[in-house]
Amino acid sequence: MGFNRPSKIQETALPMMLAHPPQNLIAQSQSGTGKTAAFVLAMLSRVNGAERYPQCLCLAPTYELALQIGHVIEKMGQFCADIRVTYAVQGNRVLPGAVLEEQIVIGTPGTMLDWCFKRRVVNVKRISLFVLDEADVMIDHQGFSYQSIRIQRNREEKYEALCNIYGSITVGQAMIFCQTRRSADWLLVEMSKDGHKVAMLTAELTIVQRANVIQRFRDGKEKVLITTNVCARGIDVAQVTIVVNFSLPVNQQKELDFETYLHRIGRTGRFGKKGIAFNMVERQSTYLVHSIEEHFQTEIKRLDPDDMDELEQLDD
């Protein structure tokens, strides 16, 4: 390929990239100094061609760069007969559960997330090398700062929807489930600021403190109980008429935890009383609702939290 000697970045990085045991590396150097060739060599050396499943993931900020990296792999790996590449990019569709035999997957962040966690065609536990090419560009332009802002905005929109629902229905008491302690803390502060009588139940409380919170809730001293999964089972409060899943219960693979979901929604409508459960879902998580419908063979009605007429009809 015309390499006579390693460039400075290659000379420094390659021994670390090829080291055993493997170690993490952040490398930075100017354009055209051979970074791609360095990490491609590392990929080709870490892959076992006899094993037909994804072993290396490479993320790039653009479709064009992903293709460019792929061409370098194909050129450098031309004598590695068993090693193949596929592209996790928009337009390259895979069916959920499809079996990928290519050892190296190159792609852009959105599609790669889809393949790994939604369609589940890549088992991330079996990945031996992960490359972020132009990581600074991804963080700067597409990336994590933007996603944080978007997540923050989704949370505030969900809170607004929650207030609309809670304000439109004549409720006895409500239980609101959050996935994390941080989310529960945030919701407690926001609802308290808006004048709601709110209590919180999390795993960090002692048994005595938990019992005290539950008793106050039973006695009606607080109308809303915010909790994490610690409260999904075993709490019978006859006055609970609403359960809200502020976030749906998912496992580490981002799949719905059906058993926890069932216990959560079972907190309402007890003792033969009427109850209602709301799931607050962002657009990118609607697949979780479909999985609930499929699993429980039921239909979940879509509700527009801004439609006051529709909300008031729920109270009939």
C-alpha cells in the first residue's frame, strides 16, 4: 500500500493497539497522518475470521466517512479471506433478529444504536474492539451534548403532559414510577414547586422510613407518591386511582421488563375499584408500547395530553 515506515501516530499508537491484554487508547493527530490505517490494522488483528458474528464496531460521524473506512479495511484486509465488513448506515435495512455473519460493522451513531439495541442484530457483549473515529466531531456536532439537551426537553414535555393529565382527572391518589432515583428526585422538586403534596419512596430509605412514607400516603397526607421499582409490589392503597409510568421499566438491554410493568400497573384499581394507568413515552420509545401490546395481547390507547376534551372524558 506504499507504507515504507510508520508515521509518528502509527509508531506511537500501534504497539498500544496491538498489546495484550488489550487497553483503551485516545489518539489525536492531524488529517492525513495515517490514523485510519492504524486502527484498521488493529481491527484486522483482533478479529477471528473463523467466527461468523460481529466482533468489531466502528462509529463514524457521517455516511461518507463510514464508507471510506470500509474501503481501507477491504484494501488492507484483501488477504484476510474470511474477514467481512457490513455497514450500519441509513438505507441499509436489517430485520429484527437477523443473523449478521460479518465480523466488522462500520456505521453512523443512529443506525448503529438501532442495530445494537432495537433490532438486536449485534450482540455488544461479543465485541472485542470498539472504534470511535473523529470522536470530537461526533461530540461537537451530533453528539452527546445535543442528546442531553433533547433528553432534557423530552423530560420537561413529559412533566407538562403529566400536569395536564393530573389536573384534568378527579383523582383519589396517584403513584408515579420513575426508572432512576435522579429522575424521581427531579420530579419531586418540580411537583412540590407547583404546589402538589408529594412523597417519595426509594431504595435508599430505611425500612422504618419506608413504612412511615407509605402510612402517610395511606392516610392521605400526600396525594402523590413518586417511587422507583422498590414500590412496584406489595403496596395496597385502596384510594390509588392513577398509576403513571413516567418512564417504562426496562432492563440493561433496553427491553421491557414485563413482570415489573405488570406489578406497577397493578397498584391501581384494587379492591374492585376503577383505575387507570398512563405510560409516558417519547417518540423514539414507542416500540416499547408495541412490545407491551404484543406480550399481553392487549391494545393501549394513544392519548393526546394536550386534548382537554379527551382527558375529561376519561373521568366519566
